[in-house]
Amino acid sequence: MTTMYGNGMKQLEERHVPTKVLKMEWSNKMDLLAIAKEHGEVSLHRLTWQRVWSLAAPKDKTLVTALAWRPDGKQLAVAYDSCDLLLVDVENKDIAFSKTTESTVTSLVWVQQEKPQKKDTIDSVLIKMNGLDYLPKLQNLVLRDTPEEENKIPKVQDTLNLLLVGMANCEVQILALGIFLCGSIKLAEVFKKEGTVLNIHMPVDFSYLYVAIQYYYGSIEIVTIKLQECDTCWDDVYDLAFKHDQLLSSLDYLDQTMKNILETWEHVSLMEMELKLSSYCPEDPEMVSTDLLELLIYGILTERMDQFLKRDLTDKGIKKIGLSIESSHTNVQKLVVKQLSEVTNQILFQLVEISGMSLKKYECLGLTEHSVKKALRSVNGFLMKCNEVQIVIEESLTRYKLFFKWLYGMMIKLNDENSANDPSLSDTSQQELNMLAEYINGLGETGAKVKDYKLDRVGQYFLDGDLECPYDTRSQWWSLLQDNPCLEENELIVTASRNHSLTQQFAELKTDLMDIFAQRKTFFDKTFVMYDNVPLEGPSGSSSGHTRVNMVDLPNHKLLVCCVRELGAHDFGFYELMAYGDTQEVTQRSTTVFYSCDGIKQNVHDVQFYSPDYVSVLTETVDRASNRFSLFVQLSTSCVRSHCSTDGLTTCRIGQPSAGNSSSGGSCHTLSDYTCRVVENMAASSFAVSGTRKVAVLLSHSRHKVRLFEMEVDDEEDEDDDSAMDITRDSNLTDDTA
């Protein structure tokens, strides 16, 4: 047996998990392990098994079907059998993006493009010039449901990456930056056969797309798709996806600001005052305004009003209600002016840039001039409604201050009978008196219900319904538009709906912004070429639930494939595929690999590529004492490739042949370039490995126990480990199991 690279395998942790573990996935950037448990829970653990966070399923009775890490390790893609696809921020487990797929997601792969050496064009330079840097910086959002004081504004990605989504209906979608749908192909319609996607792979140069499909009658094929250059290239995809990411970040900020406004707005104090006014004279709703006007203008205080002020309102109650109303209006006004208006202006700026892109070659990516113009009108309409809310808040604040200042002064005058002057109106101008009289007179106007006094003119803007009391602009411009409806047809003139609330206007804005990127077509439809499909040999009728296909690419358009066809199989298929661009053909070389110990083939439970140079294999057997034990094998791919043949009839044995049976046939080759380890005191069923992080985790049959290992440790470091890697002879294993 030849010596491999640091071939030790050091156990770090062994933990019992209360809930069954279904899937595991290592991050290639950090020592973090994402595990999916039953009931749909996803948790993140460090190498020491310290839990970072846990995320509940979006719906009840759902299971995770696939996991994938973003190449930079900052996001985790999670797919559920409820057809929900979530992108979760690793730092704070916030949902950065979510979408609903047409079918259940069966495979997720996230790849990042190599940074090619390219010449800067006018378009690329303009795209890189981030105009948002010249706009006012957005303030940090303060979230009430998080312990952090600030929520950082999300940053866009600077390198193109693609999230490959394979589904049970044999469809493959390509999401640029994880969110922008730039490619979709329904292979069931192409091949006229129904099936499901088992796995997907794409090299970092984005030249080919490999899809492993299992059809409903059991056969498995590797579909090779060549992605060709065209007028619209991957650089254009990144440009539009970059703008899409920017727009979604701003929209998320806007959405959170709207939620903060709803949480900040307090209607309790106004409701309390409205109830008190309603109880003044239930049989005559206009009596309260009549008595208040007589008190303001003539100084006549009726007996009922005297009792109402002293018993129901009181001077402390009036002061408390007035301060509460003023505080609520002021806080909302700050949010509208400082955050809502500024982020909407940023969205408007972004749309202007996108509108310019819609006039050029980006139309083939689904970007249309009509959808952008519609969104621009919605943004401008939302800005007008924001301005209207600011005006209503300012006018309401002025009236509330005058009204409660006067009421408070009247209470002081009533309590101090010797007071000759009216302290409430000593510094009030005639214009303010007229405004106060007009406001008091309006109290007699009932709301939607009888005897329902409406003091609040601001809260109606935050309800999902038409305004009960629309704001009367009384402007010449509004009159001009009313008298000339034909002006509304001009795309340069924007009119906000007079009866719509701010919440309704926001919902319309959100819908129009999302429609910009709701692609009806993609450039991918015209830029792919189907190559010859390569069938993976094996028995037909195998259960798709137990079939596992793993792929890794090599230079010169080569692909290595490992396939375990069924549960309890004694071997797995190893394939080397090579695509030829000139003939659109794919050649195949393959062999069957099995592990034999003491003349008995072991069951293969799981196979994954540790790296392009090594493949990890998990096997299990039962010794003569009926004890189950597992082996974890690291096998050199170059050694296996050297025995592959075009007819696929060769077999390769891992392990030494038993005595008296040195060879079971002329085509059976004994592999020597491997290391193996006995998994003691645990029957393992699956594992997850990461060659870049040099880590592995094994999962028991019960799915309640996990073991974490550090790979590629030096032999000296591994000698003290009781369960050290056996790198001598398989005879050691046979002696132990005999």
C-alpha cells in the first residue's frame, strides 16, 4: 500500500443528538457544519459541536430536502419539501431571500465563477460606478426583536456565483447571486420522459452543466449541457443580478422601515380621548363641539362641560394624553423623513439606472422597458404619499398642541378660581385661534360609525384599506389634473391615488418592483447545447430514495462520477466522462468498485468526493460474531481511473484478497492506494466531508449520534488516538473481526 498525504484521521468530538439528523453539509470557508433534523429544523454547529444558531421550519410538518453553502460561506441555502427555498444569513440567521418553487427541490449546488481576466468596457465601467455612494447614507435600522443595537445594511456581492436548483419534476434553475433567475430548463420536456434530478455539477468556468437524472422506471443518466457564448454573456448576467441584489436590499430596508413605523405608531392615547368625547353626550354627537366652541369663543362653561373637564379629563390626564400623542407623531415623522423618504429616493435612483439597461441587450434576460416604467410611476406615487403623510403629521401636531394646550389651560383656570386671565390663550395668535376653532368644530363630524369621534388623521395611512378622511390638497395642480384627465396619460406626469393609504401604496410599489425581475424568458434558453446522455449502468427499478450520485470535475472537461444504486449494495460505479466540444460527444470509461474483507463483500452505504484526488467511501459488514462494524475509506481517484475501461466490465477490489483466492477473475484489479479506518462502537450510515477544510462527520444508523474528525493529520499526532487510522494491512482488520 502506497503512502498517501497526511493520512491520519483524528477524532475530535462524539455527540448524541436528541432529534434525528437527516442531512449534513460542511462550509468550505469556515469550520461550520449545517445539519437538518426531522421536523424541518436547521442548526449550525462549530467543529467543537458548539451550536451557533437554530432555525425552525417555515411551515409545520416539513422536512429539509437539500442544503448548500454560498461559496464565500456567508449564506446557507435551505430547501424544504413544501417547495420553499430560503437563503439564510449565517451571521444572524435572518432570511435574506425566499421563493417558492414549482416542485420539490432535490438538489442544491452553489458555485462561484473564477475571476477571469477581462477588458473593461464602457458598460462594465458604468456598472462598477456605484451611484449610491453619492446619495445620503441610510441610517442603521433599529430592530426591536433582536438584541443587537443596530442592523447593518446588507452589502451586495462582488463576484458572480450561481445557485443551481434541481427539482423533482426534472427541472433545473440557475439563480445568479442566489436570487436572480437567469436560466431554466425543463429536461422532462426535452427528453419526453418524467424523472427527478439527483445531483448537479458545474465547473468554476461555467462552461458545462452536468445533471444526474433518474427516470421513473429506474435508469440513471448524466446529462451534459454546453453553455455557449452569445451576445449576452455571464458578465451581463452579473450586471443585472448585481442591480437586482441592490434593489432587493433597498426594498428589504424599506419593508423593515414600514414595520418600524407600524410598531412606533401608538393609537392608544387617541383612542382614549375619542372614547371620552363619545361618552360626553351619546344622544347628541355634535354637543361636545358646540360646548367647546362656546367655551373658546364666549367663555361660557356649561355644567356638563364643567363636570366633563374635572371628572373625565382632569389636568394630569390631559397633559399625559397630549405628551403621548406628540411623542408618537414626532417619532413617526422622523422615520418617514429620515428613513422612508431617503430609501425610496435610493430605489428611484436605482430604477433610473435599470431603465437605461432595459433599452439595451438586457431585454433577453427578461428586463422590459414597460415593467421598469410601471415601477418608476409606483415609486414616484409612493414618494408623493410619503410627502402627504408628512404634511398630515405636521398639521395634526399643530392642532393637537393647540387643542391640548388650551384644554390644559382651562383646567388650570377651573382649579384656580381667582385667576383673572386665561393662561391657555395668552400667547396664541389670531390665526392659531381660527385653526383651533376650526378643529373643535370638526369634532362634531362623526366617523364611519355613529357617535365615533375621529381625532386621528395619521393612523389611517398605516392601515391596509382606503382612507376614511382623504387629505384635501386644495392646490391648483390637483385642480388642473381633475379638469384635464388626458394629462394622466402622459408618462412624465405621476399622480398618487387620493384614497389610497401609505400601506396600500407600498404594497403596489412592492409588487411592481418584483415584477421587473419576474422573467418570462431567459438568455439560457438560446445558449445551451445538449450533448449525448451517458447512462449509468446498473439494475433497473432501483428506488430513487436510496440512489446517490456524486460528481467532481477535472481539467480538460473531464468529470468523475460515483453512483450507489440501491440500499445495501455491495459495490458502486465509478465513471470518467469527457466532453468534446467539436463533436458534441461524451466518452465514458468506468469500473465497478467494491470492498472485500475475509472474502466477504461489504455493503456500501455512502460515497462522496473528498476532493478531485480522493473519494471517501463508507462500508459496513457483519463479522463472525454477528457484530456490525463500519469502515471509512479514503481512496485515490487516480488509482481507480487507471483501471477504468470503455466497456465498463472491469471491477476493482479495495482490500487484499483472502488466502486461496488471490484473484476472482482476470478483470478484477486490486487497489492499493487507499487508507481505511474502523469506526468503532458505531454503525455508520452516512457522512459529510470537506477536502478544503479537512474535516469529516459520520452519522450513525439511528441518526442520533455523530462523530467529528479532523483529516490529514500527521501519523505522530494520530498515534495516541485509540481509534487510529489503520494504514498497514487489511489483515489487521481480519484478525480483529475473526
